[in-house]
Amino acid sequence: MEYDGSDYHGFQIQPGTPTIQGALEVALAEITQGCDEGAPGRVVGAGRTDAGVHAVGQVIHFDSLWSRSTVELQRAVNALLPLDIAVRDLAVAPDGFHARYSASSRQYVYSVLNQEERSPLRERYSYRVSGETDIAAMNKAASYAIGTHDFAAFGQPPSGSITVRTLYRADWTREGDVVEFVVVANAYLRKMVRRLVGTLLWVGQGTMSSKEFEDILLKGDIGRSAPSVPPCGLCLTRVNY
Amino acid sequence: MEYDGSDYHGFQIQPGTPTIQGALEVALAEITQGCDEGAPGRVVGAGRTDAGVHAVGQVIHFDSLWSRSTVELQRAVNALLPLDIAVRDLAVAPDGFHARYSASSRQYVYSVLNQEERSPLRERYSYRVSGETDIAAMNKAASYAIGTHDFAAFGQPPSGSITVRTLYRADWTREGDVVEFVVVANAYLRKMVRRLVGTLLWVGQGTMSSKEFEDILLKGDIGRSAPSVPPCGLCLTRVNY
């Protein structure tokens, strides 16, 4: 799935507010009406993207008694979905496949527009930061986060559950005035990517050392990490199985 | 100026609807309140972009008695403008400068996303066209339009005025699945770029020959040119003086 999350209150369905899951379920219910034996099936997404977060590689699954081709189903769903949501590819899943539980890792990209002046056409999908950003320092700090750690400093878990996650990749690259953070992890705490980005930007701006970043991570001190940066810069780019 | 035109009814002010000019005048009136001696000044734009058309290089002028620096004025305007409109650069104009009348030419870029499936993050700023598009044929046809011609086949003039315009540049390039049309002209008829693009796409899709395109141009036959393609793909990129 690819979607522009700007006008949605996140992936997960909530009564009375526009959500990606809600829009998908409405479209699917209309299409498979009568062939799903009663109530329309639930859609399960690999990543519960927050309000305003985009996706180019979200993966979902749903059950359906659709008997025609997957090409026809994809075309029908795309014709009914709002213009800011699309199914990019659709296939019959192997037995037992579960979009969320079968996923081994998820990749997110956070885009920073590193320039002084506002740029409306680019700020829809990136977060503008002015001043210097030291990519080398940000990468040094980010490297401490790679591996299996308790990420309590960077996000809240659902009540009672553990805050240990495994990061396979976390690095920054610069291309012109666009600075991008790519992160791959088995799973994330709520707002974890955006809190990591905010704190790493502090390192890049020289207001925090990479050693202090490591200390915050090791101590699980959420009081010293940065608030989450805006959702517009975040995009779920890939889910691995 | 840079703006995302998606949510505006074009540049030119119209009572009761959101326009770029209207938003600018509201912001300027608030800032220069008291220093403009009475009514806030009018804003004059180089190009009257249509509803839904974007800009990264719109040029405007206005009169003001602002006595502090241009940097401060730009910062103040940008702080008050909606997020989808921004002043990218601001300077004191030479005496007698007029954003519209002093302009010698305007450059527009039309972006086509040449792929089968919907792509929400990219379709906000481009028009999706599936199937083959023959860039060589489109460039051959476009070359007939370069120079001074009567463009009556591709747009309507304000009543009674002439339809002769001079095109300095009109060409297509492909980069991956993005196909872009760059056009530079002294001035344009209403919807002229989007009608040219629509008709050139017919040539690229093989439903019209480049010779037929030339014939339509020479005969000024608006009944045989294509309807205008959607505004989302169009962007005013530069104004030359």
C-alpha cells in the first residue's frame, strides 16, 4: 500500500475519524459485498502508522471469497479508495500468512529538509530544520542504537509489555539539502522513530553529544530524549518477511 | 514564491474563495498595518496560475512603507502565510519594476507520472498516464510549436485580444517513470500549457500524428486539440526579466 497520511488519523481504525484501515475496509466491503458471507473482513496492517505518517510499503492482509483475478480485485479496490490511498500490488497470500505477525522487520525513512526558508511543495513530505546538521555526529550516535536494546528512552510500550527492540540499521545520509534517516527494526515502540530522530537532530545541531545520546539510551531516560518530530517526514517504506 | 496550489482557486483574488493572492494580501495587511497609509496594497503576480496549479518560481510585487529589513519582512510574511504558501526570496525592486509587465518570459513544467498503478505520494504533483508514451514523437510535435504562432487551437484569449504568443522552448524528457514537459513563452492563453500537454500526450500515445498536431496548430482548430490535463501536474517554475 502507498498512502499520503496527511489527512488521516493513522492506520488503525477509530470510529468517527478518517483512518487508512477504515477507508480500506469501506472499499473492500463495497467490492466483496455478498461474497464474504456476512460482515466484511477486517484488514490487518504490518505497521500501525501514526496520524500524518505516510507509507509506500505498507503491507496488509484480509480474507475474501473473491473468485475473480487479483488484478481485477486490485483495480476495483483502487477505483473505490480515496486518491490519497492506493494498493500498489496485490497477491494471494500463502497459508497462515499474517501481515503483522509474519513480518520480521519494518523499514522507515524520516526525511529532513535542511534549509532556512519554508518550501511548501517539499514540506508536505519532510520536516524542515534550519542551521547546520552534522551527519557524522548523528551517525556516530545512531550506531549506538543498532542492536538489541531497551528503548524505554524513546517510546512508551503498551501497558505492561517490554521495551526491548532490535535495530538492524539506523543511519543518516545527505543529498543536497535533504537529510534522510533510514531505520530497520523488528518492531518499534510508539513514536520511537520520531523520538530517535528528534534526539539525533539534537546531536547533529551540537546541543547533545553522541556520548550523551548513548547514556540516555543505556539509562532508558525518557526525560532527556527529544520530543517526537512531526509525522509529515515519516514514511513506512518496506516490510520484510 | 513557492506554493502548493491544491487547495486554492488559483492565484487571482476572488471574493469568498481561497486564492494565493488573497492569502498574501491578508498576511501583508496584517504586517504592514499602519505603515501603508490606509488600505493594504494590492499584490501583483507575474503569472495568474489556475486553480490547483503549483509554483516554485512565482514572482510578485507590492508597495509598502515597511522600514525595517527585507529579511525581517520575509520572516514576518512567512510566519503569517498558510503552510502551503511561502516567500522564498524577498528584495527591494528597482524603480518601475512590475512583476507582470516587466517579465519577458515564464517557464512552466508539467509532470507526467507514466505508470500503470496509482501512486498517492507522487500524484499530488503529477498527472498519471498509463501505457506507452513516445517521447521522440512528442518532441517532434512540440518543436512545431516553438516560435511565434497563433495559438488559438490551444486556449482562449480574454475577449477581443489576440492569440499570438511566442514559445522559446517546448520539450519533453523522461527520467524513469517521470515524463516532464518544459515550456518557456513570453505569455500564455488560458489553459494553453495544459491543452498543449494533453494534445502532445495524444501524439505520444499514437492516437495523433505529429503532422496532425502541426495542422491543428496552423489552422487554429480548438475543436481538434485535447481537453486540458489536470492542474496538479503543472508548476510555474521561473519568471524571466
